[in-house]
Amino acid sequence: MPRPRSKPAVAAGEVLIWILFAALIFPAGLVGWAVGHYTGHHGGTRTVTVAASSAPATTTATAPTTTAAATTTAAAAPSANGKAVFLSAGCSACHTFKAAGSSGKVGPDLDTAPEADAKKDNMQLAAFVKQSIDDPNAYISPGFPKGVMPSNFASSLGPQKVDALVAFITGGK
């Protein structure tokens, strides 16, 4: 009498499916890691919403002399550039600032906080605002947590854009 065959613990088809699954998931994971690694997404999710007002900003000035008109134009240029930097860098997503038409609540209100905080820190307003961009954790406004504002703004923007942003935020104060 022939001996009865024992059933295998795992069917060959099931083994084949697991091998196929591993063969597909490993390359997909490797590709996902490579894309994240080389595009600079090293963990965490950061969402920045940038919104510009629908009405373009216009400035009209009538000057009695050519010299005064040149001065007005030169003074307006950093402010206009600063607004563009403010909007494109995502500052409006976190800060309320009437000049930019923003109403973010994550960071301090830039219409009032910089002047008050600069006085508390015994600094000139422009120097305080520049330091707040260069080293956001040097002074933390009351009621806001440390480490929320990215510390790489100054290096990612460059000195000219930082200066334009400072001029825009301080508004010649």
C-alpha cells in the first residue's frame, strides 16, 4: 500500500506571491527614499501657503524736482521688493502684516510686535528685525513657542532679499 503524501505547510503559489510582493515593495521603497533624499525632504511635513492680494500695489508721487522723485523711487524700491520677498518666502502664512495683506496667527503680528520686542531687547528696530530673520530664536515674542520659525531663512534668501524684507517690515520707522 502506498504511503499517503503529507500536505506542505505553505503552498507553492503562496510562496510565489510573497516573493513577488517583496520584489515589488523593495524597489518602490528604495525609489521613495532616493526621491526624498535628493529633493531635500528629510522628514516632517511642512506646508506653506502663499497668497497675494488681488489688487496690485501702486504708488504715485508727484515731486517738484527731479531729485525728490529719484529719492522717492529709490525708497519705494526696497519696500516693493520686500513685499515680494515677504509673499514668496511664505511669511504671510504665519504672520499678520497689513502692508502685505496677511493675517497669519502662527507667529507674532508684524504690525505691532517688532517695535515692542525691539524695545524690550534694547535694540534698534531694523537690527532687531534682521536678527529675528537671521536667528529667529535669539528673541522669542511673548506667547509664542521657540523653534517654530525656520532658522534657514537668511541663508536661503540671501543678504539682498533679507535687507529688502527688513526695509519692508520696518517701513522706514
